[in-house]
Amino acid sequence: MALENLKETRKQSITVGFMYESNKDRLKMTALNGEIGFQKEIRDKNIHRPGLALAGYVELFTYDRVQIVGNTEVRYLKHLSLTERVRAFETIFKFDLPCIFITNDNTIDNELVEVATRHGVSVFLTPLETTKVVYFVGDFLDDQFSPQTVVHGSFLDVYGIGIVLSGRSGIGKSEVALDLVERGHRLVADDVITITRKGEGILIGAGTDVVKHFMEIRGLGLFDVRSVFGIRSIRFQKRVEVVVELQEWQQGGEYTRTGLDHANTSILGVEIPHVMLPIFPGKNITVIVEVIALDYLLKHYGYDAAKEFSKRLDAAIAEKSRGKRAVNYFEHDFE
């Protein structure tokens, strides 16, 4: 792989308390029984609605997931007597639940909250609709449990394309990144890049909390890109779309000339384009990286310059074989 992989991890669990602190403002959460159950662990990124379990069918009850109780479950409970509601809650709390969300500002009996408290399980109330809670909590858990790797390089948003500059230490990645920032592009991270796989095929890159948008230039030292160039010069995260590997020019080295053979590299099992870029004194790497970004955009919208040139070349060869001139001059143009 082109990138120097420093560490690859996958989070095994988070606490209910951490989830609450991370989402309480966005979801307008209220903890109905205080900090009860905050130490319990969530180990599954999926969520569950316990409607059948409340009705007594627990054969397929995925109790180890965050439980979402919405309008359907609450209306079912209201059709029962208080004793039956307590019995229904006692049924699901025979299992080791991580926590329960009550959505749509639905009210539940204090006796039901007491059942949860007795079993050490947090009950959260939110005014948001069930579909929104499912989306936000699901997205948060997916982010927390997604595989993650830390790599060495510089990461920038160039014309909206997330480009990772890789290569050996000292080859000039940060200098190229600095030049790109000066030309109006945006720095996401320098030196240490945290990459997370979202879903099946999306990679999101960001800086670490410590380094953030600090950059090291040999001979100059550390400086803060945001302070020097302003808020427009940075991003906190960006989709990783292309890896550009800087290499010293080697006489006799094999480098692509046409671009018909596209190389890829794999990061966390996701294949993305990989450009090996030979460098030597006087070569304008910054402009070439900009062209790589623009060429990627063209390919995204269905235009591949290498394939188009190949078609024109084949057409020209076919025309020449029929005796047609390769160049037709414009009338009266003797320049």
C-alpha cells in the first residue's frame, strides 16, 4: 500500500454515558433516571425497536442493542393496564439492555422508569421523531464502531476532491500542501491522518485532536495554518478520494504515460485511485496535483481523457489507412 499505515483499530464498545454526553444537545435528550446505567457498555452499532418483546415474544429479541421506543410501542402499552405495562417492562428487563430511548416526547409511567432504574438501565426522553432518532443514533454508532486507521501524509481538499499526499519522510509533502493552501485550497490534516470507513465504500479523513491544522516545514518549524491563512484555509474532515504518492525520479523507472492503466490502492478494504508522481527539482508538483483533482472530477462526470485520446488515435489511424490527410488547413490560413 502507498500509505504508511501507523495503526489500524476498531472500537469494541462505548459507554452509555459517553453516548449521552455526545448526543444530548443534538437530540435534546433528558435522562429520566439520572446517571443510572451510564457505565453500561454498548457493543453493537445497530439499534432495535422492542415492540414484539413488549408483547411477550422474545425469541428474536436483540436485547444487546440500543432500544428505541416510539409511538407504536407507547400506544400499545397504553392499551394495557398499569399492571400489564409493568409486567411488559419486566419481561424485556430480564435481558441485559444497554439503554432505552423514548421518542416524540411520549410519556411513560413513573412505575416503568422505576423498573428500568431497578435494573440499572438508562431511560432517555427526546422530542424528536422516531425516524430522526434512529438516523442520528444509528449514524453516531456507525461512526463509533467503524474501522479506523492512522496513516502518514498530508490531506487536502483540492477543488472539492480529497487528496492524500504520501511518500517517504522529508520528500516534500508538507511543502506541496503549503503551496496548495496558499493557492486557495484547504488543509484537512498534515503528518498524521485518521481515516474512518463509513458504510461499505466511503473513507473519511480528519486530523488528530492534538495536531489538528498545525504543519511542520523543515527549516521553519511548526506553524498553525488556520492562524496564518484564516478559516477558509482548513477543513475538519473530508472524503478520501485519491492518493498521490510522491517519489524521487529514477532513470529507467516505469511511470504511466497515457493513463489508460489506472492503479488503485486499498485503505480499510476500499479501493481508491493511486497516482505515482515522480518529482525532481523544477517540477511544478502543485499544479500537477490540481490537474489530478480536476481530471478526477472529469472522470466522475463520465469523461476520461486517456480513453478519449485513444479513440481519436484509433480513428486517425483508420482515416490514414483510407488515404485521408491527417491535417486539414483552414482556408486562407498561411500562418
